[in-house]
Amino acid sequence: MVHKDDIRNGGWVFALTSGIFLLLLSLTVAAQGSSVTPTDDAIARSIVEKADKVRFPVDGFQVDIVINSVRPDKDADMRKYRVLSKGNENTVVMVTEPASERGQIILMKGRDLWVFMPEVSQPVRISLAQRLTGQVANGDLARANFAGDYNPKIIGTEKIGNDSFHILELIAVDRSVTYQRVVYWVNEKSGWPLKAEFYSLSNRLMKKCSYENFQTLAGRVRPTRLVMEDALRNGEKSVLDYSDMKLRDLPDKIFTKEYLKKLD
């Protein structure tokens, strides 16, 4: 005969055992869930790093850039630049046209930016987000290091034409970078970037960018044209055309404020 106290105690033991099981199960699920995020982030980062290498060489290089900007209420504006870059942390941007601005040079070291103007004795500190010309910010030319400037995650996929694209959300590592948030489409197979949307600190869509006209530059197929459109003012856009890209062994001394006056 089973005593009612035994039943009561047995029920208590069962409840305790069940509680421990559920606790262990929840801890296991939580542990598994926590391991998913780093894995996903690692995959997202590898996608962004691959797209960075498609856009620009990892080693030292030189490239010429022509920027044509249009606005509905103004004449078209054309400017030319020569960019020297080494790795992701050192860049020099030289104005080659218009002639009136020739000699102006931007130096990037990490995320620090200075502009040297012939009529000013000392370089002036500027920001990556500051407008360079048209829809182009300083950081668009001086620093295009998405992998180093943003924490990426995959937020979806999209079929466009015959290709599938990763959709990534890039969140700025701090406020010093060019944009605070970027939504980025990258081809799943080729790793080529397709387009991007750039957002402000208040999460307002500022610009849209498309990567176009893929051709071989410096030994690899890359986008040779970027079209940047103002998301707030219809009809305002800048078209950046890249040409004459070549790999160069650039000495570190080039990327110093003291050396700026020696560049031509």
C-alpha cells in the first residue's frame, strides 16, 4: 500500500527533477543561442572583407578619380583627384583639377584626417563625414574600409535578376567614421558589391550608392564607377569614375604631415 506522504514526497521530487531538467535545457539553449551570433558576425565580416578587396587592393596602390556632380539648379561640376593608398589606414588624396585648387592634399592616418592648402602654413584637421564635393564625403575617397569601420551582420537575402545577394547591416564602431549605419548588398557568389544605403546618426537615409561598370583594374575585376545619389534631394548625384589604377610600393614617409608639401 502506498502512503499518501510518499506520493506527496514523490511529487515533490518529480517537480524538483523536472525543474532542474528545464533549467539545464534553458541553459543549453541559451549557450547555443549565444554561439550563433559570433558565428553569424564572423560570416558577415568575411563577406565585407571580401567586398573590400574587390573594391580596392590590399597593397599600396595609386588611382585617378574623376567626379562629376549634378544638381537641378546648377551647372555640372567636374573635379579630378589622385589617390595614393597603403593598406586600410594610410591615404593621400591630391586635387589635380580644377587648376585653382591644385596643390590641396588630404592626408588620412587611421581615422584622422588633415587637409593641406598651399596658402595655409599648417594642415587643418577635418572629419571623414565632411563633404568633399557634391554627394561625396571626405571618407568616401580617403577611407573605404567597411570591414574596419563597422560591425556587420546579415539581415537578409534578396534575388535581383539572376543573382542572389546578402543584405548586410553595418553599424559604425564609433562616431568618427563617415556614416553611422550602412545597408549593403553583396553578391553571394562573386563577393562583388552591388549597392549601399548610408544613414545618419538619427537613422535618416542620406545617400544611395551603386557600384557599376566592373572592369579589370590592378589585376582584378572591380567596380570602376560609383553613383552616389542624395536620398533627400531628388536629382542631386555624383558619379565617380576610377581609372589608371596601379600597384605601387609606397614608403611610409609619404603618409606624414611633414611630407605633404613635397607631393605634386
